[in-house]
Amino acid sequence: MAMKENFISMAPDEESSAKVSLIDQNKTLMIDQYTTDVEAGAPEFVEDIQNINDAFEHFKPKVGVTFTDAEGGAVEETLKFGEIRDFEAQGGKGRLVQNSPFLSGTKEQIDTNVKIRKSIEQNRKLRDILKEAGSRAELKEMLQSMLDELNGAD
């Protein structure tokens, strides 16, 4: 039998005679340990798990991660996974981002910056102001005074 590059195993499952499915060339398989409380040694054998939802319910996978914020500081967070969809990022729209306060906050900042940039690109007068160094400095001072006033209103 010729070996293919994208296979996991061609060995049949002894109980069902099924073979492990091939992975398409345009797919990525990510294998990792998503729990930190597993002891080394013999793995736990659980017989009553019938489907993936039962596995999530029994094992309650979670992993501690350290993110780096914009200032270079460390942000500790525990990501919990209750179903397969919890692993989806989908360009920031998936459950992985929604379930993480750090990632959702970062996405919110990115979305805000994108909106501001689009507004600047579409506003001709503002683009003209930003082209000139003197006008840009005046705008910066005006925005800073507005920001100071907003911060003082707290």
C-alpha cells in the first residue's frame, strides 16, 4: 500500500474495522493538550463517553495562557472549552475570541481603530489637515485637550 503524505494512520480500528480518515491538503490538524491538571502516567480510561459532547462534559478542557498586552505586560487568562466551536477564531468572530476577555477587548480596539481609519480616509478635510505638519499639531493639541477634559469628567 502506497503511503500518502496527509494521513494520520492507515491502521484499522480493531473494534469497528474503520480506518482513520485522511486529512484534506487544505486542512490543518492541531493536536495539543488542553488541560494542565493531567498527571503523568497511565491515561484515564472512561467507558461511558459516547460522543464529543460527553468528552467535553467529562474532561472540561481548559488551559492557562499568557497574553502580552500593548505595553508589553503579561496578561494571565484561563481558556475553557465546552464544545468544538470554542476553538474557532474565525477572524475574531469565533467563540475563542468571544470567550476570552483579553482577546475580545483587543478585537474591540482593533475594530475601533479600523473605523477611525476609514473615517479619516473618507473625510477629505481631515485628510488635508493631517497632510500639513502645523495643522496636524493643532489638531493633536485640540484632541488632547478634549481627552483631558473627558478624563477630568470622571
